[in-house]
Amino acid sequence: SFIDATYEGDLMARAGVSYTIGRESNDKYDELYNGVIPGRVSGPYGKATREREWSVNVDPYVTPGRPSSGLLPEVNGVGHAVAGTGDDKVQAYCFRLCLTQNIDNQLPLYEPEGYDPARYELMARLQALEPWQRLRNGFIISSMPRGKTDINNYGLVGFSSNYVGKNFDYPGADYETRASIWDEHKKYQQGLLWFLATDERIPQHIRQEMQSWGYCRDEFLDTGGWPHQLYIREARRMVSDFVMTEHECVGKRKIEDGIAMGGYALDSHVVQRVVVDGHVENEGNISIYGFDPYYISYRAMTPKREEINNLLVPVCLSSSHAAYGSLRMEPVFMALGQSAGVASYLATDSDVSVQEVDAGAIQNQLIKNPLVNKKIPREFAKILPFKK
């Protein structure tokens, strides 16, 4: 048996398994938070409200006020489809950056090849209208050990480290095309840091703070401190006989064959940056919370019976775009990966298809795990409907 644990679902696709890329319409699975999402939708499930990511009206045209002058770089188009409409677009990617302010361990920021400050005109106009007080106004900067950080895109501002709208071809692309998309993401993000550190249109205090950061001398030694992994938030998603949707995530439909748990919000980053009523707006961002941890069905890891019987897909599992926003967390992938390993063993040991493996047998193996029994036996046994 085989396990496709890639972020892109390459083995799954080449094996002829059904999959989808992009966003379903809300009508597909009777969901509330799928398809096109104007602006940002945030709040408890069923009670979320819409808000803007651009808190000020930033002009999107090369010559302000003149549509005939063309759109600025990093604006993807004019307008968007009706809310709830499905499409083949995917949420934005970026690199999670490990930087440091420790001078002794610093590699300085540098101007990347092909740098063009004009592509960051949106950032300059944003700063002119509503200047940041500090870098944390525009990035999530999480402290890490030894004076390092994990820096991620901040979804409450219109312009951050996400390279918006430039990854649509990535999920199904060949390796050469993916490498090119990867490289463009790198150039965009390196250029953004350099722009914030050097361009005079950026407030001086922001430039000084940006200049205080550098790449880590002792991280990613073969790439000059740059991360090896592009943050693939979502790519292909399998379509099997069972599809996880927001209904399972929020507890509206019960899962009997749970082999892992999720608990994060239904969360999607921005999908595209467009012109609405003469100013820039982001589209696609959701953050829906207010529900309990939920079970993930074993069937969501198994392809359709008629397609293949010896493959498990714990990462690009069968789910809607809305549900995948919660499922796509690394701890969930770890739990699903462990369960896939157990299921693979059970399938080969009993000489049955992966679809025929009893979820209860997987649950029993997880309960017997010495690490689980050592750390959280009572709580684990109490909340999960595992057979003992």
C-alpha cells in the first residue's frame, strides 16, 4: 500500500484518483463559507460578519483616478464573481520567514535580482494613507527560541507577505513550472523586505525597524538563510466517496469512524486582490470559529473504491475548500499521517483494500500507542468513541 503525504497530491493525481482544485460553490455541499468571499468574513459559525482588509481606499491605477493608465502591479483584476460562486482559484502562498535581530547571527537583507520598487506601489500608497506604527501592524511576528522568529502574512491588512493571485497554476503544474512560481514568490517577498527597509516612501521608523532584522546565519545554510519550504496552504483535494465539509467540522453531522481530530477555525487566506468601486479590495479571506474539536473520518483518506484500493491520502484528503481551511494544520497532518500508517499496516497484514480496513481497528491501535497511554490516556479515551 502507498501513502501520498505530499502537499500537492502528486501521487494521488498520477494514480488516477479524482480530485479538485479551487473553491466549490456554496450550493455544492450546502455550505455557508465556500466560493467567492468579498473582503473578509470573520466570526462565529453562522454569525460571521464581513469586513474590509483594506481599511482605507487605496487607488489601484498607475495614474491615480485614471483607469486607462492600467492597474498597478499586485492588483489581479477588476471585480469578482457573485459571493458563493465556485472557481478554480486557491488561497495565497508565502514563505514563513526565520529572521533575527541578533547582529552576531545575522545575514543582512539584500536587494534581490530583478528588484523593481514599482511593484510595491500599493504598499507605498497604503503607508501614505495609514502608516504603520510598527512592523507587527503588517506581519505576524512570532518569537522563537534563540532570538529568532516565525514571520507570517497578517490577514488583517491588505498588503503583507502573501503573493496574492500568483499561485493559481501551482497545484496542477509540472515541476519546472512550480520551480518558476516558487522563485517568483521568493523574489516578491525578498523585494518586499528590501522595499520596507530602503524606500523613502516608507516611514522612517518602519525602515529602521526593518533594517534591524536579518536572515539567520545558522539556518538554511545552503540557501543563504532562506526557507526551503514554500507555504502550500492548499493545492489538490481528493474527491472520494465521503467528503469532509463545514457541517462535519462544526458538529452538525456526526462522524462515527473518526481516526484523528481537528480544531482550528475554518480559515482561508486571501485568494485575489481586485478593484471594487474604484479602490483595492481583497477577496477570499475567511476565519470562522466558535465550534468544538471534531472527528475526521477515515473515509476522507481513502479514494473511491472503483479507482484504486491501495492508496491513502492524509494531506490532500477529501474535503471541501471551506473544511480544508481547518484541516490544513500541521498537527492534523501529523495525526492523519499516523493513522494512515496504521491503516496501511492493517491493510497489508490482512490482505484487504484500504477501504475495507475497519476504522475501529485503527482506533484500537491508536489507543494502544505507548506514547498516548503515557501522556493522556484518560482524556483521550474519554473524548474519543474508540473501542477498548
